[in-house]
Amino acid sequence: MPIPWLGRRDPFPPVEEALDEPNGLLAAGGDLSPERLIDAYTRGIFPWFNDEDPVLWWSPDPRMVLFPRELHVSRSLRRVIRSGQFAVTLDRAFTDVVEGCAAPRANQDGTWITDDMALAYSRLAELGYAHSVEVWEGEALVGGLYGVAVGRVFYGESMFSRTNNASKVALAYLARQLERWKFVLIDCQMATGHLASLGAREIPRAEFPRGVRLGNVARAAAQRRLHHAGLCCLDSGDDLS
């Protein structure tokens, strides 16, 4: 079954029209402008494509999400956090985090974070929508993640780790901080064992848009809170039990 090709001004089709195989493929084309991306996220749609492909838009069923209150921190990870090995910050090195996520990894032929994607999310960061969590060991950036916040929903895009547990630490701190700020959920997009070990679970796509609409009720207030410079540094002694 063919998927629609989006012109610059064409709206997204309903997410219910996404393909079963490949799971969630909804449309192709369009652009990566801030307006298009924010419209996509509010509908539960995200871009994912290789460098040689056109822009592809997805809304898989089921959808992997992490409800912040359901964060699971194992005993071993809790020991790592309490050891003080890492310092964790918010929005201190967005470009460096994206570059870390885009770097080639073992058992991968390439990266889906193209130059165009990196530029698009940098623009969202300038507008206060895209955010990064950085994990430091001394002066070295050893892990982190980035994503997009629209209303009270955080859409995780990618994470990386240059040392054991660094990406888990990043997600654990983000989840706890978002729980304090009354965010509804973290969208993890696709299921992985790494995310499941931290409490993420799959929900039917039909349930996801309701969470998105609920999350968008207080969009402006949540954006100001997440982007507030005074909340950049997260204390490694914080309660993550």
C-alpha cells in the first residue's frame, strides 16, 4: 500500500493510516521546519530516515513510552548515581550531545541523524523546544540524550554512552526531573531492552494521542519551566530510589 507524499503545505494524514509493515510508516516528504516538526510531535508523529532517503514520518503501534513515575532504577544503577562518578546537566551542550548520538556505533552501518536532522533540532533548541541532558565524568562528556518537549510530553530522540551506564543515568535524571514538573510521559518511540529495563513499556497507539493532547494543555508554562537556566544542574545526591 503506497503512502502519501507531502508537499510543503500538505497536512499529515491520520495516524490510523500508518502501515502495519513497516510498522508505523505514515508519509514521506514535507520538510524539517520547526513548524512541521512541532505539528508532527503534537500528533504523535516523528521523522526517521537514512541519508539517502526522503523525509519519512512514523507513528508506530504499539508505542514505547516511559511514564516518569514508573521509572525503575536498579540497585546497581542507584549505586552508580550515588557514587558521585557523574555530574548531570540540562541544556549545557546540546550540539555536542547530538554529535555524540550521531557518531557511528558497533553493528551499525551508518546513522539516521543526518546533517539536516542535526540542523533541524538545533533550530528547535534555539526556540526552546529541543533539550539535552549531559552526563559528565570530570570535564569529559561521556553520555547524554536529547529530545523535544511540547507541553507536558517529552519526545526522546536519541541517547549515547561512552562509558558504562552513562545513558541510563541521563534518562533516570530526566525522568525524575520531569516527574517534578508534572510531565505526562516520555515518548521512547521504539521498544528496546535498554529502555524496558528502566521502566518503559508499550502502549497501543490509540492511547498515545490522548496522552499527547493532555500533555499539550499547559504547553507554554511547561516550556518556560524546562528551559529555565536556573534548573540546568541536577544534583547527583538527589533521591532516585
